[in-house]
Amino acid sequence: MFQQLKNIDTAFRHIKLFSIVLMAICLVITIFALFKSYQMLSNANDKIYILSNGKILEAFSASRKENIPVEAKDHIATFHHYFFSLDPDDEVIQANISKALYLADQTAKAQYDNLKEEGYYNNLISANISQRISIDSIQVDINQIPYYFRCFATQELIRSSSTAKRSLVSEGFLRGVSRSDNNPHGFLIEKWKIITNQDVQ
């Protein structure tokens, strides 16, 4: 009878040891699973999938500081596109200019007012001239705030009989502002001026 009790006691100790080892293994597996799921979630948050023309493209998120040169150049290109891409239609001119003026300060408005007083937009409409701009290059100095930029572009003045080309160089500064639907890059062009705007062809 004592031998049976001894075996029960030994068996109980074995079961107890087995249970502790099993619980420790379960705990380690649970911690490992939680760690891996957190790691996968972090990696998934850094990836964005975009559907473009029926193809899935993978994009990666990054901090704004890494994207400042790209966003700044796109902001400058967008502003110049709206300010200088015009058709002989008053509504198109007003729509493009108002989009451009959201991206710049009063220096762009002053430039627009000067051109309007000189009758530049009326001449486009009366002569049926379309104006297009293509950006050649944009230089942005991100080592100083506000960011200095210089934009090199080519303007095309398209008439029914001919096309004239003009070389355009402008400069200014970029200041960070809040993003909005009208200003998605969160920059404002300041002290903008046209350095050169002359015929090349």
C-alpha cells in the first residue's frame, strides 16, 4: 500500500513537472506569435498597394523630410503649369489662375494683375493663342528654410499659323503651410519673380 502511495506521489510530481513545462512552452509560443504579428503589422503599415490600370503597385510610406525635394519640385511644376497653361477662353484662364494663386503668395497675384492690366490675357483670347509650358528643370535648395528654388521652363505660344517658343526662368522661396484640397503639397511660393521670359524661336 505504501508503494502505491509512493507511485502516486511520483506520478503527481511527474504530472506537475510536465504541466509546468507545457505551460512554459505555451507561454513562449504565445509571446513569439504576438511579437511576429506585431512585426508583420508594422511592416504592413509601411506598405501601400495601389491599383493602376489593372496592375497592383506597391508603395512604401516615408517621412515628409525624405520627400521634401520631390514634393517641392511637384508643387513648383504644378504652380507653373496652372499659371502658364492657358487657352483662348476667359473661363479656362480664370480657373487655371485661381488654382495657381492657391499655391503662391501675393507676388504671384501681383504678377497676374500686371499681365491683366497690360491686356496680355485679352490678347490671348482675341488672337486665339494657346499657351503651354514644359518644365525643363527645377533646382531646390533644401539646406535653408524657406527653400530657395529656380525653375527653368519652355513656353509655347500656339497660333493657327505658327508656334513661338519662349525661355522662362523664375525663382522664389517655398514655405511650409497646412495641406488642403487646394494645396495638397503643403507649400506656399513666396517672393516669386520671373527672371527671364524671352523668345528662343
